[in-house]
Amino acid sequence: MLKGILDYAHYLLKESVELGETVIDATCGNGNDTLFLSDLVGGEGHVLAFDIQEQAISATKQKAADLGKTNITLIRDSHANAADYIMREIGGAIFNLGYLPKSDKAIITKAESTITALEAILSYLKKDGLIVIVVYHGHEGGKTEKEAVLNYVTQLEQKEYHVMRYEFINQKNNPPFLLAVQNRK
Amino acid sequence: MLKGILDYAHYLLKESVELGETVIDATCGNGNDTLFLSDLVGGEGHVLAFDIQEQAISATKQKAADLGKTNITLIRDSHANAADYIMREIGGAIFNLGYLPKSDKAIITKAESTITALEAILSYLKKDGLIVIVVYHGHEGGKTEKEAVLNYVTQLEQKEYHVMRYEFINQKNNPPFLLAVQNRK
């Protein structure tokens, strides 16, 4: 059975992240991926969860509190500043590109900050670690970001990184697709 | 860790094929996929393995004999005639598009017969079963077949089939990519 995009994103992280590692949710949004990562790394691990929107931070904070999570740091700042916050090797990361569901569609991730964040995280990513990027691109501004991110990742050196695209190609209405970058160094 | 194209092709079939089923290797080539499928379906199952080249049939026959395989039928005919040979529901199938390695590069799979074979097998494919297609396209004639096959699968009705593409996008020299079609009906 073929995994849907979100299931596949989680599957890839589950296969590559280890207990005790520090991992990143670059777009914490509704908090689901943050909580998923929190479970993967366990009590000795740590999740750095970024979002620029108060609504996202407070929703994630509430969910984390309800579950008694103690291994999450919420950061209300752009993931473009990720390098300021990373203190050690990163076991894996996830990005959801686009806008926060049920929120202001004018507030979207943008190519420049996304690529700055990718560069920062790649420089700390463990060997064989993955950055998983779920690319929503049907909204206004989505196509521009999609093309810039694709252009960036396809130019990553083949000897240093594997870059994989996973996509359903017979669906209407610009469905999201997945990119995964694996550090080979 | 990201799976390479051939590992991922086998992974998908392993996840979806059951013991006792009939499955198809549409391009038996050097026989590796035929033997892999033979193991997946077991002694009660059956593999129909097609190839138009004597060299492929004899290589596969030898390997199957060496391993004492009794659940393989080798068919020296075009997979375009698959409908003539299929007697029951199909649990899964694999295609390797291109030419037989270490053989005559002028003998290649071609769009028209590939699509005829896909149509035949899809009509017998079990619910949730997969056809996995490994698309080699760097050889002469490869681009034409690739585009025709992509055009065919992307037009498969979204409600009836999932069509997924898995590809490494930062590699040089036209690396193969994978297509998987899942029957939802």
C-alpha cells in the first residue's frame, strides 16, 4: 500500500531519528509534527519547534502541556534564524511549506527564509540524517516558493546529499509532495 | 535512510504481495526480480515472467533451476500479450523499462507495448495491488517511452488508482526513477 504524503514523512523520520537526539520542527503549525518528533526522541531528546505565528505557538504549547511533554522548546522566531538556536548535531527535521491551516492565508513560508533555514540545518545534520519537506504549493505564492526550493535542493551535490522527491502524479488541485534530503557526509 | 530505486521497488512489492498469489515480472531480464517474486508468493503462488529475448529467458531459467524453483512460468513473448496468459487475479507486477544490461542496446521496451501490457495487468490487478515500474530512460528511445508512460499513468483516474513517482532529483546521467500504480477499486 502506498503511503500518503504525511504518513510517508513520518515514516522517514521514524526510520532515521534515534532516541536522545535533537530534532527540528521548522514550522510547528498545529503542533502535530512537534508532538510526533517529541515521541521519537523521548525524554532524553529534544525538539526545537519554530513558528512565527502566535496562534501556532500557543496551540502547540497547549497540546504539549496536555500531554506533559518536557522535551520541547517552542521558538517564536523565523526558522531562517535556526542557526542561532542549534547547539548540537541534529538528528532530523521537518518543514511544512505553505500557510497555517484555518489561519491567515497571507502568512506563508517564503523561499528565502526556507532556504536559509535548510542551509543552517543541513550544516548540523547527522550523517544519514534526513530533512523532510512537505511542499504545499496551491496557494498564492506557493508556486514561487516551490520552484525556488526545488532549484536549491536539486543543486545539492550528489556526493554529499541524496535528494528524493515522492509525489502522487494523477491528482487534481496541486496536492502537496514530499522532498527528503539525506546527508551522506 | 532513503531506499535506492531497486530496493524501494522490492520493498513496495514485499508490502503488498501475499503468499499464494499470481504475480508478473513483465521484463524478466537477468531474472533477479523473477526470483524475488518467486520467494514472495511461495510454493502455492505463481510467477509469470515475460521477455522477448532468448538470452533473458535462458539466464532466468538457469537461475530458477539452480534454486529448484517450481513456481515460475517463463514466457518468451511480448508483455503486450499478457492478457493471453493471465488466468486469475494478479497480486502485483514489476516492469523494468529500457534494455537488457550487457546486451543489445537496440532491443528496448517501447511505449506502445508497455502501455498495452499495463492496461492488461491493471484489469486483473487485485484491490490495493501494485504495479511497480522502474523507468530507465537514458538510452536512445528512452525519453520517448518515458514520456508516453508518464502521460498514460498521470491520466489514470484518481478515484480508481493512486499513481506515485519516486525519484532522486540531484543525480546526473538520467538515473532511473520509479512509478507505482495502486488499484483502489
